[in-house]
Amino acid sequence: MKFEIPFLCIVFSYWIFAEDIRDTTLTEDSVVVPESSPDNSTFTAIDTSGMSISSEDSLPPLDTLPADSLTRSESGDTLVKRLSTEALPADSSRMTDTTAIDTSYRAWHFPYFGIGIGWAPGSYPLFEVWQDGLETETKINEIILSTLLPDSILTVSIIEPPAPYTVVFPVYLSFTPLVTENHSLTFSTSYFWIRKTFLASYALDTLSVSYIEDRLSIKNVSLGVKYHVKIPDTYFKISTVENTCITVGFNGSPLIVLRQWRKLTGLPEWESNSYGIGVGWVAGMTTFKKLGEKNGLEIGFTYNGSWNGRFVDPIFTGNHLLRGHINPFDTHYNEAVEFITHRFLLHFSILIGRKNYRKETQTSTVLPEE
């Protein structure tokens, strides 16, 4: 019994001394790594007691080590990848780049104005009727003069024939007050003017030369409405534009001015103005592209058809202009002037909308390179 008490005291003292040594070793040889908890308050100790580090004098310089020896261990790479994919600490604001990117606003998202010009080749049957009359009249004049002056040498020359193609360049003003994400309604007004000229000469014995000049021009003012329906990108997409729509519409021409003018050498000028009306229809495709913060570009390709008639000329007898007044040799001399036109229109319009004061903000996270 006398020997048991001192023995127990020695064992108990050794056990306490061993616990102190173990705690001190854990504190000095551990690396604390923050866990991925939201409040950053949880830490995990990684025991490095098993690692052996030689004295400082025994370590070679870093620049003399081979490149492979500087590579991190597999466990270190895994730790870095895990930490980069988890929640960043609260002081990571320096690594975040917040940039205001305009990803949604376009001029056509709100009511906007437009101004533009178009190029429209097509058919105008009235010019064909007029041109047929000029050719017939030239031949008849040649026959008459040759008959009246059989001993004279008559030379008939067409100096300027009418242009073989009929192309108009309409100008547009538009306003689009009704706009949704996939639909819009546009009201517009347009104006175009086209003229063709015919010039011929009659020479007798190369001494006397007479000139005859004819002109026929049309001025058209119209008011119209167009409805745009956006084509989903899954069905049709043009990479160079941002919005593609199917366009349909109609228009009316409350004023069409038809002007005839003739000048013959030795005679006074002759002029006649007729006034008519017309209705038209439009179908095609329209695209939209952003140019600036409140500007855009509209490009459209449409088919335009129109009916024109009810021309009235106070100079001629009767209430309506007749085909015979355009071409005296026309087989439908007593019919009123009415014609249908067909044109393909390519137009460009600058869109002017309001400035956007509310932009979407897209935040991008930039991590430092390894």
C-alpha cells in the first residue's frame, strides 16, 4: 500500500504532461483553412505533424529546383478548385467587376419616329400607253410630211426616247405609337415624283429643223398604316440584324397629280394637269438593327400594289380623263384612265426613339489567374 500511492501519482503526472505536449504540437503544426460556411465562422485544422521539415540550411535555393518540383500536390489542386467554386468570402468585392451592359433596350421598344427613302422598280401602265402614242404619232407625222413635201428630204430622229424602266424613289415619314414585344403598328406618309421625257426632231433638206418634246409626270402623296409581327428566332434569324418582322399594310393616295406637257418648235407650250386618287396594299418583310442608345435602322423589302383612277381634268370635256387624252391612237379611246401598278420596294429608315434611362446591369465575376 505504501508503494501504490507514489506509483499512481507518477502515472497521473505523466498523463497530464503527455496531454500538454500533444496540444502544443497540434497548435504549432496545424494550418487553419476556412470552410465554405456563409458566415465564414467555421475553420478546419489540418494536421501537419506528420510532415518533416529539415533545417533551413539544408534547403536548396528555389531557382535551382527543377520545374516539376514546384508543382503543387494533387491534394492542394483539389483544395483550390473546391474553394474557387464555393461561396467567396465577404471581402471578395475587389474580385468582382460590375459593368452596365445594355442587353435589352432598343429604339423600337417604345414609340418612335422614322425618316427614310426607298427604291421601287415596277410597272406603270399609264406610261406604256403614253409611249405607244408617241411612237405612233412619230410614224404618222413622218408619213404626212413625206406626202405633203415629196420633193424634200425628211429626216426624223428620236433624240431622247422615254426611259425603258419605271423606278420611283419615295421618301417616308413614319410614327409608331403602338408597340409591344412582338407587335407594332406604324402610321406613315410618303411622297414620290416620276417623269419621263420624249424628244424628237424633224429636218427638211437639212436646212429647217423642228423639235417636238413631250413630258408626262406623276406626283403621288399617300397615307398608310403597317402592321409588324415579329418572327421567332427559332423559325427565322438573320445574324446581322436584331429583329425580323412580317409586314402587312394598306395605304391611300388622296392626291395624285398627272401632268402632260408638250413643246413644238414655233408653237406655244401646252400643259394639262389632272387629279386622281388611289389605294394600295403592302406585304413583305422588315428588319430592325440598333445603331445607338436611342437610334435604329429599319430595312424593309415589300411588294407594293396600287389602284389609281378617278382622274379629273377641267381642260378636257367631261368629268374624267380619258385614255384618248393620253394616247390619241389608243384602241380604248373613250375609257376613263385607270391603272394598277406593281412595285417591289426596298426602303431604309432611320428610327429615332427616346433615350433609355433604365438599363439592365449584368455582373460578371473575374477570378485571378493561377
